[in-house]
Amino acid sequence: MSKWNLIINVGRCENCHNCVIANRDEHVGNDFPGYAAPAAAVGDSPIRILRRTQGSAPMVETTYLPVMCNHCDDAPCIRRAGDAIRKRDDGIVIIDPVKSRGRKDIVRSCPYGAIVWNEEQQVPQTWFFDAHLLDQGWERPRCQQSCPTDVFEAVKLDDPVMEKKAETEGLKVLKPNLATKPRVWYRGLERWETCFVGGSVSAEIAGVVDCIEGAEVTLSQGGTCIARTVTDGFGDFRFGNLAGDGGTYHVEVTHAHGSVRRACTLSESIYLGELRLTRSG
């Protein structure tokens, strides 16, 4: 049977919060029996935008990550809540607004922090894929409809087809070590999960310091070269998709005007600043 999945394109999110606003517009004060009680006007939103800023000026990268209920196939919340939460045949998880009343413990059962507590209604709530709209024949949830940069893509596919799509397109899920089998996938998640090392290369030529284009830059670890690149027209270089695990890296720059070498320990992205070429001997 075909089931719903949501694909999130990480690099396209610009933090406009349209998805958050659309969700609140749809649910605050509106009762959808069988799906959800009216959402509270004040309180946490089931859709959140996380922010990660890496590097330092002038080489800074900010990434925004939309997070919400993952509609896990092996959901910890269901194991905790019993019949207060159900998993539909189409993959969507629904928190019953009647059976879950007073069950604040359900909020703590989600390892992704995707369940919020509605103090007004005394119920736990989450993003339920706008199932009330899909059941009326809508093809997209409100977050996708409201997004101006095509961050969201809801697809209804058989599981083997979705698994093949994920493998082919490099889609990933959050916290795969939890083995909860999420149905929310991320394209470009490495932008959120990995780090970069960058810098700017310059040299003094005829008494003038200028940026150097076309310098060869090598990144190595433990004596092994793991990447190579050349500086651009501004003398900048950058190595991405690196693990921020505290490892030590060495950057070596060579050019006709000289060379320079730097070492760095990577736990967060690093901009090495200006690397001035010097001639040996």
C-alpha cells in the first residue's frame, strides 16, 4: 500500500516561517474531531525551524532545518501511549485528541521533541501531516503549499519505491541510530551534520598584498590526502562535508609565489583567515 512521506530540501529553507504560520493558521482555534483538538494560540509550534551558523566572517554559512513529527513506523510515542496514538495504513501517526487528554507523559516519549503540550486543551499535539486535508482529496499539506522555495515535497509511494528513491537521491533521516523508521526524509542533510574548513590565500607581490587565484590547496589527515582544490578569484578555498569529531587536519597551499601550511582541530566549522604565502629559503 502507498504511504505518505515528506522530503525536506535542507539548502532551500530561508527561515521565512511560512510553514509555521500556515500550520498555526490551520489549527489554532479550529477543532478537527478525530484528528486534533484546537491548537493553542500561545505555546510551542509542532513545526520548528532550527538554525546552525558555521564559520566566521567573511566565510559564514547559516543552515535552517525544519523539524516536525517524523511519523515513525516504529514510533516510541505509540509504545508509550497505547491506544491514545494510532498509526494509519497510509503511514500517518495521529494522536487521538480524546484518548490522549491529560497524557503529558506522551510529550516526553518523542526522542525528536516533536510533540508539544496544549495547556488549554490538556492534550499532547504534533504535526499530523494535515491528514484532515489529505482525506478530503488534497495532494499536499499546508507546509508545502505555503513554502515559496520548495523546501517540502510530500509523496505517497509504496515502501520499496520510497526506499529506492532515498538510496538513489541520497535522502537521510534524523537520528538514524534510534531506528524508529521515520517517514520524514532530508535531502542535503550533510549541510546540517558536517563541517567545513576554509581560508583565504594572499601574497605580497611588488610591495602589494593581493589575493591569489589558482593556488593549489591540499587537505590531509594522518598523513593521507583526503581532498584537493584551488583558490577562486578572491583567493578563497573551502573543504566541506567533514566530520566535526575533534580530528586534526592539515591544510597546505602551494603556488608560484610561495607556500603555507596550517593545522586545525575540527569540532565546528573553521575559517582559517588569511594565509600569506611565503617563499622558503
